[in-house]
Amino acid sequence: MTSKYKYIISIFLSLILSIPLSAQKKVSKKKTAKTVRTIDITEIQNLIKAYRFEEAEDLITEELDKQENTDKSNINLIKELHQARLGAEMLCNTEKVIIIDSTVVKRSDFLKYFNISRECGKIIPPSAIIQSLAGKQTGATAYMNELGDRCIYSLPDSTGALKLMSADRLGEDWSSPVRLEGIGIPTDIQDYPFMMADGMTLYFAAKGEESLGGYDIFVTRYNKSTGEFVRAENVGMPFNSPANDYLMAIDETCNIGWFVTDRNQTADNVCIYRFIPNETREVYDFSPENEEKIRHMAQLFSISETQTNSQAVKNALERISQIKNIPDNHPQEEHHFIINDQKVYTNLSQFTNPKAKEHAIKLIIWYGQQNSKNNSLEVMRSTFSKRPTEQLKNDILKLEKEIATLRQDIEKEENHMRQAETEGKQ
């Protein structure tokens, strides 16, 4: 190296060394900050919608660590962090539930599809019970007991938030509504009540700090000794989700449950799930090995995966077909069973051959599974278009094969049903 170059290098080094150490660190930090990836809130929300709560929590924690000032963006991240942690806890305690079937209906019409026994009371708009409520702000639905002398519905409090109230019939009129105290956080929005036939167990939907999505389903019980309802508990997954879940009703006379959700639905639609209620709550054993399976169960990814007892599902469908509380304006439980070119059955009661009826019950189960799988496939394809992954691609291909196989099985079962019914009449 020539003396000229040595001289230039020495001058350069002396200039660098003359910069204070603190200034060097600031420069270094500034350069590093430019390379840090800013996390989009939408990315976090998509992870929560996909039930990947721990991944969402990691991203949020990483982002919060990079931010020093508590501004609006921080507040939003803290809310998402609360939701991610609540979702992770609920996922680990997903209940084992057998789903019978599901039906997608218009949001404005879903009450018409709640075919519960007379002993369970009624679920109707509040103004249909108390005419003076017409035109006033109320909750979406009200519950009235079988005797028709008590109802529960929601009215706004002084802050405008809907709260559950109860009223008793006094002759031709109703008493002034009394708020159901202590069942939730004061800031909660409460709606969609349903009281079980025991007169003690109350299900309702609430939107607040303890809700994973918008509305979550909660349950509370009346304490006779105190004369009040106890603090409500979130019923957890699979009933609740990052979307809106509401109006759980359980018909004890036929052991059938209903609940409504707008998960994976368009703005105008909701999905009604029917399930077999458990006598005691049993959850899946959560572990890293079966986390993906439990995630599917919590999402209600596939109805068929929940149907671990096919006979129980068949028996449940039989019980549903025998419910006698169908009002005149209620849509009948219709299915189209083509028997021949001139005859189409729309109800199980029309079958004359017991074997054909068994085939029809199996078809109802499979129709429900087909509907569920098609809905899941649509959601997966939509997700893949926005956030493609190799795992999701494989899941889509697997589900497409399952749907094709199920379609073939349905065609064979329909032929067996027709053959049994026509031969039975010969």
C-alpha cells in the first residue's frame, strides 16, 4: 500500500473515531429502525379469524415492544392482544359436541327456523309480547315462558347499552321491567335471552370484555338463596367464535340444541346449528400434536368430524321430526326426496317403508355434511386467495376429494331409498 493511501485511511479513521459513541448508537438505531417490518392490523385479525391465536399474540407482542408511546394504534393492538389471549384459552378448552346439521338462512328470518317444543316457551320479537314496545328501541328477541306469564327482553339503560330485563303478566298488562343485575360486566351489551324449562338456567348473548368476537353466548343460573342470577360464564368453543354468536336454545323435551352464528357468512345471512346437548361438559385433550384437529373442531370446520356417534345423530333427527310445536307461519322441516317421476316426499312422516325411512335419515345427515363442507370449501378458497399457504392448498384439495366422494355416496343412498320405498308398496 502506498503512503498516499495510508494517509487517506488514517484521516478517515480519525474522523470516525472523533464521533461521540452516543451519536454512533443513534445512527445505528436509526438505520435499524428502517429495516423493521411494520405489522398490519389486518394481518393480526386474519390470524385471529383463522383461530391461530398464539401466532397473533406473538405478532402483537413484537409490535408493542417496538412502540414506546401509548397512542391510538397501541390501544387497538392491546384490544387485539386481549382477544388473542382469550381465544387461545378458549381453544384449549373446546367442548366435545355432536353437531346434527346446519342451515344457512336470511338474518331477518332466522327466528322462523327455531322449531322448539311448546314446553320450552316462545322466542319472538319483544313487541309481539308487549305491544307498548312497538316502535321503541329494544333487543332483537324476547323469551316468554310456556305459561305466558313471564318474559325476558332487552332495553337500553341510561348509557344506551342494551340490558336484560324481566317482566311479569298482571292480568291483561305487564309489570314494569326489572333489570337482571349481576349477570355480566356493567359495560356489556346484552340480548337474545332464552330460559330453559327449569326456570333457572338462562342463556343470552353479550358483547363486551369477556366476548371473543362481537356477541358471544353466555349462561347464568338463578340462585334461590340470594334471589339473583349468578355471574354469567362464556360457554366457550365451538359455540363461540371471533364472529357473532347468539341465541342458544336447548329443548330438554327432545334433547336438541340450537344456536345462531354469522361466522363464515355474508352480511345478510346467518347459520343455524343444531346439536346434541351434553349432560356434562367434556373437552378435548389439548396438545401440540392434536392442536390442528382441535382447531377444526372449534371452527366447526366439518360437521361430519363432530358426529362420533352416528346412531345418536339418527335418533336426534327422529326426535326433531316429532316436535309438535309448529306454528302456522313456521317453515316446515322440508327435504326433497324424489321417489319417482310423479312423487316427491318433503317430510320423514310420508315414508311408509321403515327401511326407506332409515335411508332418508342418513341422507338428511349427509345433506347437512355436504352443505357444511361446501361452505368450508368456499371460505378456504377465499382465504387462500388472500393468504396462500401450502398447508391450506393441501386442505382444499383434500376437502374437494371428500365432497366428491360424499356426492357419490349420496347418489347411491338415494337409489337405495327409492328402491326400498317403491318395493315396499308392491
